[in-house]
Amino acid sequence: MNIDTIVDKEYAGLSFRALAEAPVSALRGISPKDAKALAQAFDVNSVGDLAKLDFFKWAQAIATLAEHEQATPEEQAKETLLDGGLEMTFPASDPVSVDSGITRIEVSPDLVNAKADHQHAGKVDESTAVGRKEKAAAH
């Protein structure tokens, strides 16, 4: 990060030590009026004072920990119920219909050679015929 992008122009190029001692209004976005309010409310007069402010440290810690907090049991239960409801509405086992005339896929997609025989219809017919012959021979 180029530090000059977050400080006012008159503070660009200063060392970090000098910036820590600079007034909080040196930070881009903090006006002299804001700096005066910080000084009155929290006795913050420099960038270093702002960094050492307990409220600032606590807010940073809370925000950092919030990113890694695990869901409560109640939140986990709600998520599970939502997942279950979606699965009941849109079962993962249902094939996606490309055409309203297609109701199911007869052959596993890894066996399909669409270039030669769309959805392996010929193989399905063959296997059905073989299955009928085997049933007839068994009876």
C-alpha cells in the first residue's frame, strides 16, 4: 500500500514515526472539525493516539473475530432446515430437462457417445432386447 494515498498531501512522504506524531487530521477523510471532536471526546490528538485508543482496539478485535466466528446451534439448525427444504423442492437426483419432451436419461452420461448415437438410444434398445431374451429363457 502506498501510504501517501491515505494521508493528506502535506503529509505525503513523511516517515511512519513522523506520521504517528502528526495530528489525526493528517489522515485523509478526517477534517480539522473531526480531529477537534476526537480530542474533546477521547483526548486523541495524533495518529498514534488514535491507534492506541482502547475503543479502536476493541472494535478491531471484534471485527476480526466476527469474520471467524462459528454459527450458533440455532443458526446451524436454520441452515439445515433451509437446505432440507430446498432439497425437497428441487431434489438433486432429478435430471435437468433440456426439452419438455425429455422425462429421464436412460443411460448414464459417462456411457453416452452423442456424436454417434444421441443418448445411446441404440444401446438402450439392444439392452432391452437382451433383457427380454434372458427373461424368456429363464421362464
